[in-house]
Amino acid sequence: MTMTAGPAVTPESSSWATWLASRVPIDLEALRHFSNEPVPNHLKYWWWCLGGTPALLFGVQAVTGILLTVYYIPDAGSAYESVDRLTTVIPFGWFIRSIHRWASHLMIAAVILHVMRVFFTGAYRAPRELNWMLGVLLLAVTLGFGFTGYSLVWEQLSYWGVTVAANLTDAVPVVGGVMGRMLRGGESVGSNTLTRLFILHIGVMPTLLTLLLAGHILLIRLHGVTEFEFESPDKAPDEAARTYPFFPHHAMTEVIIGVGLAFALTCLAVIFPAELAEKANPLETPAHIKPEWYFFWTFRWLKLTSLTFAVLSIGFAGFLALIWPYIDERLRRRNTASEASVYVGAVAVVVLLVLTIWEAMASS
Ligand code: HEM
């Protein structure tokens, strides 16, 4: 019996491209066509293509996070000391840590701005409801990244922040007790909690974010980005005038944004390097427990209401955000010109801003 040994090797087929094409038989032309989508002209402006910014910052987080993991020790007895060593002894440790911290703030701010752009331009409407839902999950995972990362430092404030979060988890009806114990890894916040937060931060969340992002970008590619509405189809310019190619034009916009971000991150890291406050002390509750700025609103809400009501109302608001495209569709079915979404969005922004500023002023 003889077996075919693949295409004959000729002088022309010896280039690396031919070698790769025969080992990984992908239709490169089809791939080029699929990835080089025409992009609407308005994406030349940063406000419209804000989604690329958190994607770039996620790349920064992955690289700096892997470097930090080399020295970080996820144990309650050594975590704080390992961060201290990273900051003061390891060459450039302070820089990598500061970039990681600043990129986390910028990534969360960019995701919030991106949500606002998508919401206020109605870009979540049919057929993009599913992508909005993936987006809400992306937002939750991005905030989860911030929470778990902040906790790993094991400072007084991060330790007590975890304690408050565990108490909030306990307040979830029916399953709260079990979930709270799962988060703590026992009855109290300690080494087991830190191991869980570490696994969430470096394993579960990066995997989830990567999968959600892949789905998000695939759907964007399949639907295309929302275009401006024209009074009538015959008034719309043809595709060549309405759009420009992704490669190299839009890719170049993202490269320029990337260079700007690298410059901003370097300046922030050098001028305001990440600091290290007091080590966690489970026996001494600080006078003011303060989370990171993006959770200020939850803290203020917690202080204004009760633990159970805060958990239920925040959970309900998250659920409404998830199914918002369908609520909006109902409203518009009754009145096609309804811009109720703009009022709802404006009220949500004002409420969140007031709660955030109130908490910032109270805890400063
Ligand atoms: C890590 C977080 C995220 C990344 C990297 C990301 C990335 C992107 C990118 C690159 C686009 C293409 C257009 C643009 O740049 O604006 C986009 C569009 C979109 N995103 Fe996101 N996104 C994220 C989070 C979210 C969130 C939290 C939501 C909503 C809750 C969301 C909903 C949408 C929708 C509906 C579109 C389509 C917009 C249109 O067709 O004009 N995304 N996203």
C-alpha cells in the first residue's frame, strides 16, 4: 500500500508562504475579504470608534498582567509584601504595576464612554440586540476585573472592600449564603478568598473577556457598524462614498490611538505611580471604607438603602440594561418617533453621576 506524501516540492513552492499554505490550508483571499470590511466614514472620529480603545487596553493589561504574575504571591501572608517588593526592589516593577493600574482605569472609562455612544445613538437596536447583550456582559466582566485586581494588593482598603462585597453577596436571597461562602472560601475573608480572587483575575475573567470579545467583534463584522440614516434610500451616497476600507485606513486610526494611549499611560505611570497604602488588618476596620471610583455609586446606594434592597435593585437595574433593546422596541412600537431612550439614558447618567460625586466627596 502506498500513501500520498502531499504536493511535490518544487523550487517555486519552497517559500515560507507556500509552506504555510500547504500546512494550514486557509483561503487567504476569503479571509482578507472577510476582515477588510468597509467602515462608515463617521468611524474616522474617536467618539464613534471608541470600542477599539478598551480592546487595545485589554492587550496592555494582558502583557503587564503576565509580567506582574511572575512576582506576585497569591497568599494572604505574602501578597502585600510581594507587591511591595515589586514596587520598590524589582527593576521597572513600579512602572509595570503603574501601567497596569492606569490602563485598568482607562479601560473602564473607555468602556463606559463606548456604552454611552452606543446607547445614545440607538446602535443597540435590531438587528444588534444580541451584541448589546454581549456588551453588557463585557461591561460586567470589565468591572469584575477592576474589583478582583484591586483586591489582590491586600491593602486595608482593598481587604475591607472584599469584606463589603462578600457581605453584599450574602444578602442575595436564597443562594446568597452559599455564594458568599464560595467567595470567601470559608467563614471569613482570608487566604482562601485571595486564591479565589487570583484565579478569577488571571484565569476565569481573561478567558470570559476573550470569548465575549470574539463574539462581539464577529457580530460587528457580520452586521457592519450602524450607518447614519438618510431621508430616503435614493438620497444615500453609494457604498464607495459612504465608507472607507478597514485596511489600512481604519487600522491606521487604531494604531494612532494606540500610540496616544501608550504616551498617556507612560506619562500617568511616571507622574502618578501606583502607591501602596497600609497592609490589610482584619482586626481594625478603617474609618472610611472606599472602593475604586467606578464602584462609588454602589457604595452610596448601599448607604442610602439596606444591604438586601441595594443588591436586589442593582441586580434588577443590570437585568433592565441587559434587555433594554427589547424594552425600547416595545416603546417604539407604540410610537415610532419615541426618543424615550434618550430621557431614560440621561436620567441614568445623572443618577449615577450624583451618587458617584456624593460618595467621592464624603470619602475624600
Ligand atoms: C471590553 C469591552 C468592549 C470592547 C473592546 C468593545 C469593542 C467594540 C468595537 C471595536 C466596536 C465597533 C464600533 C466602535 O468602535 O464603536 C463595538 C461596537 C459595539 N459595541 Fe462594543 N465593546 C466593548 C464593550 C461593549 C459594551 C459594554 C456594550 C454595551 C453594553 C457594547 C455594545 C456594542 C454595540 C451594540 C456595538 C455596535 C455599534 C454600532 O453598530 O454602531 N460594547 N464594540
